[in-house]
Amino acid sequence: MLLTVFTNTDNNSGFTVVDITDPFSPAYCFWGWDGDYGFPSGYPIDPENYALRYYVDPEDQRPFEDLDQEVQDAIRALQDESFIDSKYALDEAWSNAVAELAGYEADEEEPSQDAQEFIKDLQTVIQEGSTKAARKMADTLSPTPGVLDGLRITLHQESLPEHCNPIIVEYFLISQDLSRRKELDLSWKQLSPAQVVQVVQAVLHHDSYQITSLNLSGNSDVTVETLSEIFKLPKASEIKRLFLFGCPKVKDINGKDMPGRIGAGEGTEVFNSYLSYQY
């Protein structure tokens, strides 16, 4: 998820956010953190509300027809575009950045009862330190909301020990529609480099999946060596898009030079923070 910030400019009118988690179906919203003009603090803002309410006191009502014609046309042109309508999506993507931007503390997500029960069972497996127990849990995982939410929340907040790798691998196999989307999304999850490689290997090995895009954004431990290991795997040459935003150990490498350094296939595109800093 990209936040448009232009240096040496007055940015009091908020931000435009573009979500490229799925590069083939980007989404957008406007965002302001201070709660002015009647907007809830930290929530996404749609084009019509932005135009009608920004810099307007909450008690002053403005009809859509009062907007300039070019503004009305611009709003209508965006009606069919995907919109980021979840505050949690913003909190999750910017958990390491929002507070720095605005002094805004992301709310802790309240897990459902089913998710809490699964997290409790998972913590028991973690404390046991048994690969056998982890394998048993992995074999019984099902794509229910409690399981998926429990693992998503856990992996967002903490890394799991290596003996839990079977659980991690199975989670990504059942939680993403890989046969349709063709993108493996490991972004903003606390995974070690070895766990990243193991998940990618399992997905590439699956006969029903043909992954062409890999998103590792937000992983603070991924290195050039990690990526080189990935592209040594069978079928890894089919990965043509690699997303590495928010990966500090590879942010200083020009994305155009990256494919050659990691042994990626011809035509592979790499998107990382180095390129975003150049524009």
C-alpha cells in the first residue's frame, strides 16, 4: 500500500492512498488523520465525501450539484474503481508507519471468539516445541474464519518458531485463492527468511498453482540471499513480478539491477522502496 507524500509541499489536505497488493486490481482511497471536517480519524474517505466535506465545517451542507463540473466528472470517473473501504486494512498496512506520520495509534484488532480459541490452541503448540504437534495441527487446519483470522493476526504480530513451519505453510495454502489470483501474498507477516523460502517452495510445488507474482513487502529480514534461494527453486522462473516495499535489507538496491543479482528469470520486474524514492 503506497502513501503519496510529496516533499517541500503543504500537505494539510490529507493523502491519496493506492493499494497495489494485487497489482492487477489496485484500489484507492483518501485519508486524513486528524478527524477535521467531521471525518472519523484514520478512516478512508471516498471521492465524493472528500470533495463535499474537506475544508467545510460539518454543519455546512453542500449538495453534489454545487461542485464544479470537472470535479463531478472526476468523481463519476472513479465510480467503477476499487475503493479501500476498511480502516483495518490501513491499520494493518501501516502499523510501522502511521504513528510516525500522524501520531496516530492503530487500534488493536479484537479477535472473534473462534479466533481467540484457535490462538490459544496455537500458543499451546508453540510452547510444547514439538514438530509432531505442529504437524498434527497443520493436518487439521481448515479455512474457517476462526483459523484464518487467528493465524493472520498471530503472524502479523509475532514470528513463529521453526517447529511451527508446517502450520505456516498450510495456512498460506488454504488462505489464498492461488489457483485464480496467481499471486502469493506474504506481505506484512513475521516470517523468517527460511520460512519464506519454505512457503514459496510448497506453493510452487503444488500442481494446481502457477504463481507469477510474489509479494514480500514489509518483511524486515528478507535479503538478497533469501531471494537468490527462492529463484533457485523449480518453477521460480515463472515469477515475473516481485514486490519488496518496506524491506529494509534490500531497499538500497535498484529494482532494475535486482533480477540479475538474485538469478531471476528474464523479464522479471522488481518493485521496491529504492524505485519509489526516485519519483
